[in-house]
Amino acid sequence: MHIHHTIIVGSGPAGYTAAIYTARANMKPILYTGSEPGGQLMITTEVENYPGYPKGVHGPQMMEDFKAQAERFEVDIKYERITQVDFTGPVHKLWTESGELLQAHTVIISTGASAKWLGLPSEQRLMNRGVSACAVCDGFFFRGMEVAVVGGGDTAAEEASYLSKLCPKVHLLVRKDQMRASKIMQERVLNNPVIEVHWNTETLEILGDEEVSGMRLINNQTQEIKEIPIKAFFIAIGHKPNSEPFENWLDMDEMGYIKTIPGTSKTNIPGVFASGDVQDRVYRQAVTAAGSGCMAALDAERYLAEKGII
């Protein structure tokens, strides 16, 4: 069976960047897109903070540009998922969802992370019309407007604090009577006059036809229902890294993010590298994902050179 130089699993900014770099290094990469080609950027409308797009770009178009650049260097792109792996090595085995067995000297994992949602029909209907899972990405579009953030952890506190610099009023919806966020983040929120915290509060519905116009809330202690007009609704209840196929092989943190050796993309398995949001629980930006995809490609190239494979 042919042993590939490298197989890339995932097709967001990290995966495509890794593909471009490995292809230019003559590593003949095969990239498996997974079930969501393009990753989270496919549900993002305007991207204004990625260098090189002075007029901004829609997320899906940006991913098409990444894909076109990868194809220019003859990256072999397969629209299929990797569902199972065997990293006993030194040659790594991977199985596609159709059951095909692949072998590779190096594997670059760039499967990303998926935002957790509330599960409301109105949430899906108004996605990218005022509903977002990234305040840093989309908050700029709602500057000067009243907005809401749902969540009680550090991410929600950070997003509310970020939005408070752009918006005159930020409603922070916390399901319990206390936050899970770190003490310092809680203090920042509670001492910020722009942020109003709604304790014991859950969302019944996000209001609006073509775009967000308000929210219907319920106090889970008093059962009081109220409606508040807003222009944007940010969900910050966490992300889930797409790391399931690698669970029994790679070191992960308690949330399932793949651990890498600091300053590198190397995992605990030689020849297996991780990049992008599947190993980044802190930044989760397209530009940082792309940068770590470059790191993974360079780490993989050096690994192959050290082994005398290329």
C-alpha cells in the first residue's frame, strides 16, 4: 500500500494553510475536508479582520479563495470525513467514512471546533442576521447598538467586556445565580456600568423577522417573562473541539482540545501534528488558525527530513 508523505484532516484556515505549505514543499498532501468544508467561516458573513482583504470578505468566499490557492499547488482535496485512526506508528493509519484505509508518515489534524448553541429555532433562523457565536468577529457591525450575550463563563465575560467598548448597553444573560467565570473576569463585568447582568435567566426566543429585533426571556426562579429590544444576540456558552476520532490516541485537556508541545504543533505521537481551533481554546481566530497551520506544515516537513523520507 502506498504511504503518503502527509494527510491533512480538516479544511478551515489551518487545514488549507497546511496544505499550501506542504504542497510547496513537494510533500504531495491529501486533504480530507470533513463534513463541514471550510469550517466555522462557512457560517460567518462579513470578515473584516483578516489581513489582505481591505474591503472585507464573506466567510464562504474566503474559504473558496483558500481552496483555490491550495488547488493551484495541486493539493488533492477529498470531500470525505476521517472517522477512525491508528497511531501505533511509525506509519499512521486512517480510515475514511467509506471504509478506505490510508497510510501516511505524517498527519496534520485541523478539524476545528464547533460552537455550542442553545437549540432555539429562532437562533438558527436569525444566524448571521444578528445571531453570532463570536463577538470579536461580528461585534463591530453592531457598534452603537444594544446587544446581548448569553453565558456565564470566561468567554461570555470577555465577550461582554469587549462589546461594552462598542455598544451603549450589553445584557449578559446568566442561567444561574452566579457566574462560572474567573474572579477577575466577574469583577470586570460587575463593575462595568455598560453591562447589565440578568441572573437566573434563560432565553425563550430571539425576536425578529429578517434580523434580530429583541429577545424573550424567562426568570427560571420567578417564572417572570419579559421582552427586551436588542440588535444582536451573541452566544458564548462554549465550543466543542472536533477531536473525537483521536480521543484514544492523543493527549487532550478536559474539554477535548488536543494538547501540543508549547511553541510547536507536535502532539504526544511522533509524526502527528495539530493546528487551528482543535488545539486552540484561547484565540479561535482565522488568522491564528492559519498561522498554526503553517507551523504544522513546517513541523511535518522537518520530521520527514529528519527521518530521511524527503
